[in-house]
Amino acid sequence: GSLAPMSGLNIIPSRNPSAIWRSIDGEVVVIEPSQSKKGNPRIRLLNETASRIWELMDEEKNLSEIAEVICQEFMVTYQEAVLDMKEFVSYLRKRQLIVLNK
């Protein structure tokens, strides 16, 4: 299920090792594996904030720690960082690009 707005922040996200991605000039390009056998992979260019969140998913930082970095680097409130991050995390989970570890 989805995470409640301010709960589950101790979860540590990790990128799917089979996800193909590159960082180019501060923006991350991710190739989503196809969800069907006939489908083609999709290439996604992440915006600056999403790129930074992706890079911070290093299997060491939990969601709360990632939100704190986003606050400092992008001058947003902690709550804004958490809401944006949870939306992005949900997107990544649906596409099997990350795994959430407790």
C-alpha cells in the first residue's frame, strides 16, 4: 500500500540493481524495464529534485534523511519535501525501480 503522509519515514529505499540509469549534468536518465513482454522500455528524464532523490537512494539513508537533504538543497519545508518524495517513491515502486527496506 501507499505510505501515510508522515509515517514510514524510517524505511530505507534502494535502487533496483537491474535498473539502468545515468546522471548527466545533474539530471538522471532512467530506463524503465518493460512491464509486458511485447512492450518497449521507457526512457525517463528526471527533474532536478527527482534526480537528487534518486541519487540519495544509496541503501544507507532512510526517507526522513533524504527529505532533510532535499530541504537543505532546494529550500523547501520538510513537509513539502516528504510529500514530493512520497509521490516519487510511489511512482518508482509501481515501476519496480526501487525496493523499500525496513
